[in-house]
Amino acid sequence: MTAKIPRYLIVYNALKKQIEADQYQTGDRLPPEPELEKKYNVSRTTVRKAVELLAGEGFVHIKQGRGTEVLDFKTTQKLQYVTSFSETLRGQGFTVSQRVLSVETVKPPGKISEMLSVSESEMVVKISRLTLANEVPIAVMTNYLFWEMVPDIEEKAPTMQSLYQLLESEYNIFIDSATDYISAANSDRNTAGLLKVEEGTPILVVRRISYRGGEPIEFADLQIIAERYEYSVHTKERPPKELNF
Amino acid sequence: MTAKIPRYLIVYNALKKQIEADQYQTGDRLPPEPELEKKYNVSRTTVRKAVELLAGEGFVHIKQGRGTEVLDFKTTQKLQYVTSFSETLRGQGFTVSQRVLSVETVKPPGKISEMLSVSESEMVVKISRLTLANEVPIAVMTNYLFWEMVPDIEEKAPTMQSLYQLLESEYNIFIDSATDYISAANSDRNTAGLLKVEEGTPILVVRRISYRGGEPIEFADLQIIAERYEYSVHTKERPPKELNF
DNA sequence: AAGTGGTCTAGACCACGAA
DNA sequence: TCGTGGTCTAGACCACTTA
């Protein structure tokens, strides 16, 4: 059985492959839409959907009346998608390992129950981990999950390498969006001890709420050694203009 | 003369207005596409474009075979678009003021010329500002712009309230994407003095490169008092699946 | 004026989810 | 099975950019 692949994705991938293979110089234009229709034997709608996908990812810039310009994808490709902290580190070439410090079922602390909008009577699973990049401590991570969603996670958590991968493979939970709140602090004694740095070392604090279809799934608290990690985010475009009747 | 407004935007705004007016309970479904076609007397393509816009902004969640679910927009509306630091603060209800500390034309420091990919012989304009929220210092901001793009900005900068607004109104430069690199540090003596905090106070460091159509326009360095500001970002969806031929 | 992308239609068939 | 959204077509007209 062969997977059914939409034709717009085929066109999208063909064009993307050409761009990544440097078949266009930066500043060159993609063939106009009528040409792409003929070349791939699809309708205009399909061509446009493919090109709009590329534009959304920063590969090209579409301009009415002018054409579709190919951008320098090497400088434009940033992480604007949901990935876990450990996946990001791996993508940067580090060998990442996790040491699970504790797995407990607890009543949600006030702040957590508020952010996950869960009553304080519903139990949550709290997982604390030390993240090491190339064997060197880089962050202390604490995750809170709904106990009902992840039965038996206490047994699986100690050996996992990525929480998101575990959620996908074992519980069929696919995170599709997340909000990060980023601030900074000086490390307290406890955190500094775990990270093996001096008390007062600058810490990047990331609190993340993950969602699936608009429903909160997980709350995470990361305390990252600022000198060893940089958070990057790419944002694009302003919202569509409002109407003024 | 009346502005020509696309029909999909009319449908989009009508639906958005209904959602914001709480005409749907969280979890309710939007009318199915065929109904929306009749109601607004447009084709299916137009309905879909409107609904996809809403989904992209987190107002609804589209699921094949199930329907289009209305989400709680109050908790979903985050800043995933390009806005300036001062615009964000104003959006949070602060009265924001800027004190321009200096405006100079300089040769780009090595790091800047590298990040903006500009030769060190091309001059850049360096603007340093102190940002105050409700009259209290909150950040020191340094912007670097191509001198050729912003002639006479030395005269205009001292009175501006938002750099992005100045770029748009005076130079017709519209930023459409940006990448932020976020880290943390302890304030040094100079920064601490400007911000009127103790040396060593945690600082959130944001370095931003702004683009227009893939071309770098501006580099910014923000040193923000961590206790007074939280950076938030909403990310969504993973990239389309790759094809494996 | 010519060529590019932007909007829109009417209709078809497919794939997923719930009853 | 039925109703939902997902993909796709062929063709039309509009709006912007450039020459």
C-alpha cells in the first residue's frame, strides 16, 4: 500500500528540493504560476497552495505583479515550530542525555493549577530531570502532566530520552502548539547545586504550556544555564488588516 | 472611493466578531462549510480561506470529519507576530516613554556586521535608548540600521516613540519578519546605572534581526530588567511531513 | 500594454470521524 | 452510513508592477 500524497505537497517538495539544491540564485524568481501548472500538470489552485507553503516557511517571497523571489534559505530557516528543548539541542549537534531526578504524583501547586486551568483536586504527575549536553549539565526541567492522560508514566519516564516522543509513541498525544514565557533569574542554591555552577549564575527561565487542539496538555519549567544555551524564535507577518465599516 | 475588500476577509471578520462577542461557547462548532457558503453567499474556496485564517490565529481548530471547533480566544491570543518591544508594552497597558541616549553614525562592530551581513566599510546608524514603563526604567535598547536606508534619521530619532512606526511612516519600510535570540545575564555596572538597579540584577537579553522580504533591515540589542518584563511567544504546528520516495 | 500574482466560482471526488 | 473537512479542476476577472 502506498501512502496517498496530495499533489500540492508533491509540487511543494519538488520546488523545495530545487531551492535547497541551489538551482536558483538568491534573488532569482520562481517560474510564473502558469508555467508551473503546465510543468507539474496541475491546476492553478494546487500550484498556489504549494508556493504559499514555501512562502510560509520563508523560502520564497511572493509579490503581486512582480513574481515569486527565491530567498536565501540558509539564513531564513529558523525554528518557528514546536519542538522540545532536547530535540532543539540535538539539532544543534549536541549529544543530549537526561537524568530523571524524580517522578511523583502530586496535587498541583497553585500556580500550576491556574496555568493549566485544572482544579486542585485533580492529580498531576511531576517529572524532574537534569538535562546534559555533551555530558555537561545545561538545564533543570520540571514537567507537569495530567495524571489521567498518562497512566503508568512513572514506569516509563525514568528511561525516556524525550518527553514529547514518549507522549507520541506511548500515549498517542501530539502537541500542536505551545506558549513559552521567558524570563531570567539568578540561580538559587538548589538549582546551582544540580547544575554544578556557582550560586547567582544567570539562568534563563522558560515556562511552557503545551496544547493539543487548544486544550492544555502539559506545563514545563526550565531553568537553563544562560551561558550555554540561547533561545531563538522567528516571527513573521502582522495580522490581516482590520475592517473599518 | 470605497476600499475594495476581498470577500474572504469579510467572512473572516464576521466570524471573528461573532467569536469575540462570545456568540459561541468554548467547544461549540462553527457552522459547517456548506452553511457558511449559503449564509454569506460565497463559494466554498472563499469560506475555507476565511476559516483557515481564523485557525492560523488560534481562534478555531479545524478537524476533518469532526468540524471546526471554537477555542477560547482569550487564552489563545498571544503575540506571534512581529511587534516592537514598546508596542508590546503598550498592549499590556503600560504608559511607555523613550529617552534617546545617543544617535551616532558608526562603523559596524564586528558582531553586527556579521549578523546583518554588511561589510565593515558600510556605515550604520546606532541608536541607544532608555525605555520606561509607567515612568520606571525597564530596558536599554540599542538599534543598528543601514545608514543608506534611513537618511536624516539623526534628526527624527530623538522625538520618536516607536522605531518601527517611524520606519513605516517616514521611510516606507515595513518589517515583515524577525528572529529573536534570547539569553540572560547579570547587569554590568554601566547598564545597571542606566536602569537604576543594583549591579548583578538579572537581565533578559534579546537580540533581534528584523527583515523585509528576507533582507535584513535592522539589528537590535535589548537589555531588559527580568523582574519587570516577561517575553512570551506562541508557536504552532510542525512543518509538513517530508516525502520519502 | 503585457505579465505577474490575487480573488472567486461551481462543481467534483476523497478521507476522516461519529453515530 | 452520513456529514464533516481535504483536495482538485477549469475557467474567469481583478490589481499590481514593470516596461
